[in-house]
Amino acid sequence: MFTLDADAFEALVGDVFDTLPDDMVDGLDNVVIVIEDLPEDGSLDLLGLYSGVALTDRGQYGFGELPDMISIYREPLLSIVDNEEQLREQVRITLVHEIAHFYGIDDDELHSLGWG
């Protein structure tokens, strides 16, 4: 298992996020990305999670809504990689996957696109 402390992991996620295409991230309005060690259930099975209302499911949306949240889980990601290069790739896949959920793309469609 590759190891990386919380601060270095957060910096890596930020670096990877900055490499994502503009057309993917420019529409992320009222979305926060948080880094957590583990998902709520403590498992290593979940790499990331989108919590919110997908754009395709929103009706009235304006001021006052809490931000949608994309959680990136450090320990599960570290448990599946052997080096930083693999970690960067898995973080990228996880970010794209969760951002896709924000845009209303479900797991079946992600899978058909090669991201599932």
C-alpha cells in the first residue's frame, strides 16, 4: 500500500483537479470537494461520493441551498495503488466519476463510457 499524509493527499487532489478539462469543471456551481480519510461506514470499498441534487433533477435552484458535496476518500484510494502515478490516475477517475453524477450521468452510462 502506498502512503501519503493528509496534507500531501489534499495537495495531490487539488493538482489533479486542476488538470481536468475546463468544460467539465466550469459548470460546478455551488459544489464543494472535501477530502476524508474514510467513508462513514469505515470501509475501503468506496473511493468517492457525490451528495446533492444532480443538475438534471433540479427544479428551482437559487440562493440559500447548501452546496453539493463531492467526498474523496484518502485511505480507500491509497489501499488500491502502489505509487503516486497510480494514485493520481485513480484520483482523476474518482473525480470524473463524481463530477459526472453532479451532471446527472448515472453509473450505467459512466460504465458504458469507460469510467464506471
